[in-house]
Amino acid sequence: MQKERITVTLSPELVARIDRLAELRDHSRSKMMEKLLDIAVEGEEETMEQLASPVLGPIVQSIMDHPRLLGALAKLIGDQLDPEEYAQWQESAPKIRRTRERLRDERGRRHDLRPEGA
């Protein structure tokens, strides 16, 4: 498979972490980044599919729209949200809503978020 060369700007700390993983795995930096990106993209595609789900999507959105509900759920499982996590959830709610709306618009055009052959 032919590969496309791209340019990416990363923090020195992240580059050092990637290099360390590459060394441990005996991969080049490029190969390690490709593996890490593949894992991240696959995870994000799964998240998008869940958000597009007519069952899971509304549940996730309800939790995002009501961070106190998230806090109550966390307590039920013996965990708690610190104020920073709580703020992150509140900040994420509108982004999740916009993503779900985009996915809902696409639902009629395409059922699988992954390109053919992937």
C-alpha cells in the first residue's frame, strides 16, 4: 500500500513519549505513530458509531446535558468526579450535541462511518 507523507507538529514531550514507545517496541518513530494513530482513529470511529446509535446516543447526550446525573452515576459505582472533570464534561456537552446532529444528518446517506475496505 502506498503511503502519504504528512507533516505534524507535536509537543516535545509527546514526541519523547512516542520515541520511548517506539524504542520499546523496536519500531521506527513513523511506524509507532502510524500504529498509535490507527488505534486512536479506530477508537474515535467506535465512539462516533455509539453516538449515532438511536439507543446509546440519546443516553450519552442526556448524561452530557446533565453533569449532575454523571456525578450521581459515578457515586453509584463508587467513584467521584473532581471539579476539573466536571468542568470538562460540561464543556464537552455542546460538542457532543453538534457531533450527534452531524451524525444524524449523515445517517440517511451512510450507515458505517468507516470507509469501505477499512
